Amino acid sequence: MSQATFYHAGCTVCVDAEQMILNYLDKAKTTTEIVHLGTDPNRITEAEKLGVESVPALVIDGNVYHINFGASLKDVKG
């Protein structure tokens, strides 16, 4: 089974992408985790190590897909 992690910061772009993209993933083939970096900032380092540069981003089996530009991780860090 594939692992998908959706990283976002809660902005409108991120929430819209989450609702749209995650509905298309086959739940029978993919385990999905949603990480809100605004409420869980200790996961920012994890996202960076995976190659996430901006949010919203979807990581599937280690491959990063930047969906739309909502905010850079530098902006999320504050």
C-alpha cells in the first residue's frame, strides 16, 4: 500500500487543494496522512528533509508533488 502525506499550512489554497486532491486518491491503495504545519510546526523539518519547499504539497512514497503555491516553508516557519 502506498503512503501519501499531504502537508499544508491552513491557508485557503491549501484547504482547497486538500479537499480536491485527496478525494481522488484510491483509499484501497493509499494510506493518507494530513499534516497541518501551522498547528504541528515540529513536522516542518520532516517535510524539508523529504524535499517539500512550499505548501500545499503531497508526498507519495517519497515523491514530492507541489500542487500550488500557497506559502514557502520559510514563510511557514515564520
